[in-house]
Amino acid sequence: MCKYCNLLRSDRPFKIHRTNSNTGKILIGKLAENYLSDFENRIYNMAMINSIMTCVIGHPGVGKTQMLHYIDYVSKKKNNRLSMILDLKDKTISDDDLTNYILKNESVNSFFKKYNYDLVDYNNSERNLKQMQELMTKIRVDNRNNKIGFCLLIDSVDEYVRKMESSGKGNKRVIIRNLLGTIMSLFNDLSNTCVVFAITRDLYTDLKESLKDTSQGRRFSFVTDKNGEPIILDRFDFEDSKKMVHKFMELWSKRNGNIQLPCIDSCNANGVNTFPFTEEAIELFWELGSVPGDISMACSLALNEKIFSCKSNDINNLIVNKHDAAEVVRRFSTYFVNYGKNQELQNKLDNLLDAKVKTAEIEGIRYNAKKYTNISSELLIDSFSNYLKLLNSNFGINESDKHVFIKNRNHYDLKFENIDLLVHYKAHTIGFQFLLDNKSNHDKIRAIFAALTNNQINEAIFIVLSNNLIEGIEKRINNNVKKLIHSKSKDYSYVVELKQLDMEECWEIIGLHDLENRDKKEKLTTFIDNKKLKFDKTIFGLINKKPLEMKINKNVIDLTPGSLDTGN
């Protein structure tokens, strides 16, 4: 288990459905930023003149609760306001109930204690509110700050309305009017108060009808955009999703002694560290549930899986990649609103899950292949020949004539019997050379270019197995291409490719050769080639190009092969 696992178990960075004080310091998304701006610059100032109600609107998971917590955080930490969050879940509301909730709230009592005042419960709502009003007035005067007011942030309004409706307290609009009436009564006793409800878009429609009552409507003002339209929180864009993951992990790091988060390439997109999530994993979560709540839930579920499966000190075991993300989404599909609605997305999930299975199989193949302890040229060439046959049954692999192949009266004195592999496809013959060491590389390169010069092969692919050979090989191939151009008056740089294989890829090719199940061999070969080796693409890219006619300057030839590729 790596050093992060125990901390992640005891303190989860991501929450499912509900935010809390740990994550309440985060504000992400353009709509959320616009909402806060209008609330601070207009709505709250209006409330300091005449108490007012407003709301934060959006579908479940868009960040309504997060917004309430952020307003609460800003009010307490930056603006010296009295602020509290009231969750109506499992609560009833009357004038007395509301007063008791306020009087017994820890944040409310802490605010007054800061000014050396203790609230006394007089068992009388009117007297209790009068006490608060007098103390608030005194605090405003003593501090010469008329912006010190009361923010009452009310969450779970939809759940409250449904509960009241199911218990026969009236229809939605009646219940909403009664709730607004209770707040109006509070305003009668407590000035400089701003009340913010968190409601869904469905309830927003009923709220607008209830506000047609002039006495309630005049004490309600929506947070609006620059066009005067109510701001309704909605889905994140992808960049906001990455930023959210980054911020949640950053806060978690600070809570745990500023533990440094690893900066790993796969989890670092455009300078935004999203460890332990790759950009592709976040993108999949975003596609399936683009509201913040869904993304946070997906991250929480995926991270839980990683924590409990982590068996070593290697932090890479914690990384959630796109295949891990797909597995979590499929397993917890009922949690995601968009699951099953998009066939293209379903196909993407199927492909990712299939790729995860194949990747695990390939890891096993690679492990088993290492029984050979080292890679000989004969073993690799034989395995690669098999690889190409599996890749495309139309490739003709012919090794029997390779010694005769390059014999030519102009090169009788050269020993060119080491062309490793010939592949025939339609009217094309491609020569493959495996360059394993400097001792044989020179002859192998000369052999290929002799065959190209004599039109005995059409294309050539050099395969290199060592990083430190690349520079010298490129130079030799470059020089030979220039000679070929000079002799043919054609640009032959487009018929030569340089490919590099690392040792792990070699073990995979060798391991495939040992598999007995041909159907599985073919599927895994195609998977490996499409994923990273791309020999099929390289071969067809070569045979579809023709040497270009060109004018040659007999004195100066300076042409770098345009298709040389030292990568995989």
C-alpha cells in the first residue's frame, strides 16, 4: 500500500451528492462565478437596505449546495457576516421552528461570541429575534460597518416540499407560499437579512407562480446575468471538470499537512495536476455526467476502487486511467444520468473495457515471454514474421530466397546475405532489417540500399532496438538516401522508414508467437498494432507512396528523409 492510501481512506477528497465544510471553499465554473458576482454586488447590498430572498437554481448535482457553502465561507472568512446553512431535510418549518434553528446554530453563536455576546434562549421566538436584532445593530454601530448582516442559506427545499406534499399539507405552490410566508415573518423581526434557497429547475416554475403574490414577490429578487435573466446553474465544460478535480485534490493535500501530490505526465494536462486521475478518465466522467455532483461521485467511486486494490508502494497503482473509469461507470451505471442515452458513448465504453481485458492479457503474455531471458535476432525475426502474418493474411512472408535476393553483378564482392525479412504485398516487396548492434548494422544498411538501387525491393523498414543507436543509424540512412536520390534522380526518402521498438514491445511480439489459440493471437496482434506499434499503418503508408521525380544538383545534395520516424 502506497503512502497516500491510508490518508485517502480516512479523508476522502471527493463527496457523493453532498458537499461539506471541507469542499465548501471551492467555486468553479463560469456560471457559478457570475452568480457569486451578482449576489455580492447587488443582491446582498439590497438586503442590507431591506431584507430580501433569492435562490440558487439548477438540476440535481449542478452545485447548488456547493454554492451555498461557498457563500457561507465567503461570508464568514472574508466579509465578517453572520451566516448559517439550514438543511430542511427531515425538518419542519414554522415561525418557532425557524427561530429555534437559528438560535441553536453553532455558527450563529460563534459569531456573537466573537464580539463577547452570548445568546439567551427566552423560550419566546419574538423575544429571541429581538435580542438578535439588538445585538446585530450594536455590532454594526460599534464596528462602523453597515454591511454586517445575516445570510440564511436554506438547502434541500425540494425534499422539504415533497415531504410536506406527501403528508397532505397542500400542493407545491401552497407549501412554497407558506415557506415564503415564514421567511416574511422573520423579516418583520430581523432586518439586514438575506435568505438564499437552493431549488431545482422544476421547483423554480412553481416558485415563479407563488411570487405573483405581491407581498412576497416584492421581497424576492433573482440573481441574474448581464441581460437580467435568472442565472441557472448547469453542466460544467471539460476544462471546469479538470479544474474541479485539481481543486479538490489540492484542498485534500492542504488538510493533510500539505502532502505533495505527484506530478505525473498522464495526470498533468496543460499544467493542471489532476493526480491521480488522467485527463482521459476525467473526460469520460464528464461525458457521462457533466454536472459537478456526478463528476465528484465518479471520482469518489473510482478512487475507492484504487485505494482498496493498492498492494504496493508504487504510486502509479493509484492512477485512474480511462479503462479504470470505464469499469467504474459500467459497474455503477445507475448513478449516471446520461448512461444508456448515447449509443456512441456506449460503444466507447465497450471498447475501453475490451481494451482493459486485452491489456491485462498482454501483460501476462509479456511476463511469460521473459522466460527466454534475452532476445536473440533469430527469435525476434521469427516472432516478428509471425506477427506480420497475423496482422494481415495478405502479407507474403518469404525467407527462402533472401540470400539470392540481393545478388547482383555490381555487388558480387559484398556479403549481403543478412536481409532479415522480405514481405510481399501485391506488386510490392518490402525489406525489413533489425539493427541490433553497430557491428552488423553497416552491412545491413548497405544491403537494403543495394536492393533499392537495383529495383529488387520497393520499400525498406529499419527496426532499431537500442536508443543509443538511433543517431548514428539516422545519419547512415540519410547518407544512403542521398546517394540513391543522386543515382535515380528521384526522391527516395519516402520509401524508407525507421521504427524503434523498446524491450517490452519485443517481449510482446515474442509472447504472441508462443500463444496456441490463433483467434486470440489475431485479436491481440491487431490490438497491439492499433494501440502503439502501428506496423500495418507504416507498411501501407509506404506502398501508397511513389518516389518523386526531381532535378538533382550534381554538386549539392542536402535532403533529410521526410518520413524518418524514431518513435513507436
